[in-house]
Amino acid sequence: MTVPNITLNDGTTIPQLGFGTFLIDDADAERAVTEAFEAGYRHIDTATIYRNEAGVGRAIAASGIPRDELYITTKLWDDAHTGDAAKRAIETSLEKLGLDRVDLYLIHWPVPAHGTYVEAWENLIRFREDGLATSIGVANFVGQRLDDIISATGVTPAVDQIELHPAFQQRVVVDFAHARDIAIQAWGPLGQGKYPLLEEPAVTDAAQAHGKTPAQAVLRWHIQRGNIIFPKSTNAARVRENFDIFDFELTADEMAAISALDRPDGRVSADPEERNDIRPSK
Ligand code: NAD
């Protein structure tokens, strides 16, 4: 099974399917990421605030997988947007991961009320110039926030990583990003297990028609929509299940039925425009 690659606006490629690590603690991360590698995943999404970069790094080191076959993303936390803190943050992440560069480095949240995200973006541009990150992007940026950083620097983020699943599709944000050639990474692709997506008839019917599970039907919907995804599970069987989505194709009708689950109150996590409390990363 081959995971398709998506070409980003900086000319690099990213595997469309990866493994997410939110809420996997450091002690469990080595096992979980090792199981993901064994299942075939090569793209791992972590973040400073997940506090599991060292565990991810141990799994990378133990895997023996050549560096150029891996795609590793981590993220700059809210308390380190500015000044020397940003440089220290990426250096600490790299040290924990055991890497001399990450494939993708993101601003984790804009925290608009603090007015620091443009400076954070200038820092990421410098990190890319210095070879600490191959690609740079943002997470949880909507609309004008994207244009703020582009117009201030002339550099367009390679990706925008936003909450996105069939019940909350953020079509305005997606269209805005696509118009600027920014790829969409869909976090919470399964609705974080909080929204009963996997029980929706549109999902269960499509799954049944293809002999697949509801989770596989939802993940396949993302793939056919062109989203980059990295579902999370610490259950090895589910980790393998979530990887096994490249031997079937949803029909146009099945895609339309799942797309019709979009709803204004489908958000399962924080609204980035309102999330302005900075929790310390340590
Ligand atoms: P997700 O949608 O991947 O849901 C994870 C939950 O879905 C699991 O805890 C489990 O309960 C359930 N699940 C997983 N596989 C399943 C299966 N096969 N069958 C049934 N249930 C299954 O949510 P997520 O982990 O929040 O999102 C994925 C990744 O996105 C994260 O791990 C993280 O890497 C990233 N993320 C980024 C941000 C951000 O602000 N940038 C926020 C949240 C998550």
C-alpha cells in the first residue's frame, strides 16, 4: 500500500497520511510511534505542547528507518512566538527528536489577542533559511490571519492545519487557503472521537458497501477531498486499520452523503479566534 504524496507550494512533498500523537504521553510515545512505523506510517505529527517529542525521538532512533524516508512535523507553542524563546524552542524540539531539522515546523495557534503571530512567522522563515526546518506553515489560522503574515513577509505558509472532519468542514477557510496554494491538514479527522461521526448512517452505509469500518470510510473521505491527515490511536489494531484505506474508493454519491454531515455547530475543540489564554509549555 502506498501513501500518496501531496506537493506543497515550496516544491517539497508530504505523505498524505501520517500518525498523530496528541494526548500520547512521553512514556507511551515510543511504543505508539514504533507500532505506527511497523504499520507503514512514515509521517509523524507532534508538538512541543504534547510533551512527547523525546518519546517520538526514541522511536525514530530505534526504527533504523533512513531519515529521508521519514516526515516529521512539530510545532512552536504559544509562549515562544517572540525573541530568543522561539529559537530555543525549535532547538529544544530538535534535540528531543534527535534530529538536525524537521520536515515541517508550524505556529501551533495564532493567539490573536497577543499580537505576536507575525513575529512568530518571521522566526519560522529564519529557521527555514537556517536549515532547521525544510517547510514551514501554520495551524489554526483563519482568513485574515493568513494574509497578515503573507503581506508582512511575502512568504506563504506551506500548510494550514485546522480542525476539519465531515461534521465541521470549514469550507470558507479551506477555499481561502487553497486560493493561496496553501495545503490543508485536517486535525481531528475523526472528530476526536467526541462527535458521533462513526455512527452516522452516511458513514456506516459507505463503510458497509466497501467492507470497511466507519473510521476507514471517514479517513477515505478526507483522502479523496485532498486533505492531509494524521489520525491518532494508541490501539495497534486501529493504527493498522487507519492505514488500510488505499484499496477502495468512495463513490461520488457516498462522498456527497458524508459531505452533507457538515453543520455549523460541529466544532469539537477550541475556536482559534477566541483562544487567547497562553498556557505555559513547561
Ligand atoms: P482524531 O480525530 O484523530 O481522533 C482520535 C480519537 O479517535 C482516538 O482517541 C480514538 O478515540 C478514536 N479513533 C482513532 N482511530 C479509530 C478507529 N479506527 N476506530 C474508532 N475510533 C478511532 O483526533 P486528534 O488526535 O485530535 O487529531 C489527530 C492529530 O491531529 C493529533 O493527534 C495531533 O497530531 C493533531 N492535532 C493538531 C491540533 C492543532 O491544534 N494543530 C489539534 C488537535 C490535534
